[in-house]
Amino acid sequence: MLFGETCLLLRCQKPHFSKTDKISDNDWNLSRSMEAPYAMKYTLSINGQKRDVEAEPGTPLLWVIRDELDLTGTKYGCGVASCGSCTVHLDDSPVRSCQTAIEDVANAKVTTIEGLDSKISKAVTTAWRDMDVVQCGYCQSGQIMSAIGLLSENPSPTDNDIDDYMDGNACRCATYQRIRSAIHQAADKLEV
Ligand code: FES
Ligand code: FES
């Protein structure tokens, strides 16, 4: 790392200096305070289990899920809450895990695509298979988590309800029509 260069790591915007760089004491102290590691311990309730993790405050839940807990069904798409591929459930409601800080989930129940185990989730995943919704698959865990959230709040959604609720879940393969059909099928099955 060159003198005072900004770190190129995705999640690090800190200037890095070495002890031998000719900088003022103030800059050195500032640099050290910005770089000081301060990982904290958190206990997550995730997919029905308690899991201990260490992370710096402010770390997105998405990184903890994927990098620390190895639950890679939840995907990184945009990192700015615009695509929905990182959707998980927090206390049964869909959230964007890329924009959810680890310290904000300490007392909540987290569910990822790997931990689905409810009547609604079974109806949704069955409908997804029946309708052959998936193309490349990258967005689909987020789509499924949102669809379950929709049917939990609204058991008989109209096309407009579906389009409104699923609006934040992007699919580059444009599987939207099949997603809509699958949600209708799941709703019909759950009604019976
Ligand atoms: S990665 Fe979180 S919304 Fe795109
Ligand atoms: S199935 Fe490919 S991005 Fe949605």
C-alpha cells in the first residue's frame, strides 16, 4: 500500500499509512483510530438456531450470512437496496440484508432461503417448481422471500398487488410473468 493510499477493498474507505511514512502525529493518530479493529460478538437467531458471530458494528447482515455463516443462497446484487436479491426475513418480514446492520438484528429472528419451513413457503416453492419460474436463478431466492412476505400479508393478491409488492425485486432474465403465475398458484393452494 502506497503512502496514504485509500484501500481498494470494497468495504474499506480508510487511508492507510505505515509508521515510517512522513506524516504529522495528528494524521498518524487519525489513521490508527480509523483502522483500529473493533469487532464485536453478536448472537444471531437464524433459521431456528443460535449462532455466535464476530463483526464490526455496521457490517451488513448480508456479509455475515454469506461470509461468516456460509449461507450463500442469499445473493449480493447491488448493495444499495435496489435489486432485492439479498432479501431475507426479519421476524417474518422481508428486509434487504445489504442495508441491515448486524447490530440491528441481535434480538430478531432471521430466516434465509435455507431455513424456510412454513405452510406458505412450501406452497411458494412448490409453485415455483410447477411453473418452472427460474431461469439463471440469481435473483430467485430474493424473489421467493418477497413472495412469501406478500402472501403472509395478503393471502389473495391481485396482479396489481403482486406487481406493487414485488416491484423492488429485479430479474435480469425477466421471469416476471412466471413469478406472478406462481404466486397466484400458491395463493390458490393455500386457500383450499
Ligand atoms: S443486494 Fe441488497 S437490494 Fe441489491
Ligand atoms: S432468473 Fe436470472 S436474474 Fe432472475
